[in-house]
Amino acid sequence: METVKAIFKNAWPYQQDKMNLPVKDVEAAIPFYEKMMNFSVLSRKDEPYKSVILGRDKIQIGLSENGSDPEQDGCFFEVDNIITALKELNANGFEKDESAIAFHKHGDTSWNVFFIVAPDGLCYCVGEKLNG
């Protein structure tokens, strides 16, 4: 039985650059994104520092050994369905139930969200925009 997957529609960085998210070790970070979050490696670079571009659905993010603190960065991922996203991640080894989903309001927009922290220290908020 194939797991239904959420569609990742947008990625907004907490700091300045979703294509330059800091990690201590790019190679050590990649398996989490491939296995847990269903990203694929699109490209790699060694200059000006080691980095990788990851993609899934309609989004791309970049991880880089740029010397910044991963615990101070991450992204907000907009998904088409928060329940499907949570079930997909749980099927991949994430361990949170629907009680992890919380209501958040940002400006005039309401969201249902949950958080996932990668082993590299980056924090991600996964959210579905609510209608109305």
C-alpha cells in the first residue's frame, strides 16, 4: 500500500535564504531529508563551501556548511494538507500524532501547523492555510 503524500507548495526561510540553510555536515544531513521528508538531491557544490540543493514537489531548499548556526534557522513549509503531511512523516519515522497540530495566525492568515526539528538542528514549521 503506497503512502499518500502531501504536496509541499511553498518554502519561506526564517532568516534570509532558504537556499543557504546552515548545517555542520552536508553529507550527514542529507539522509534525513531524503528518508524522512522525501526530498531528492538536485545538485551539489564544493565552492565557496560544501552545499546541496534539495527538492520535492514545488519547492527547493539548500543546505550549506556556511558556518552559521543551524539552531537559529529553518523554513516554513506550506503544504496542501496538514493531516496528510503528518501521516507521511510518521510513515517515515516521525513520531507525533494529530495533537501536535496547532492553530497559528500570521497577520490576517490562519494556519494549522506542526514543527519538526532535523538532526542537523534546523527547525521546520509545516502548515496548511485555513480558508476563510
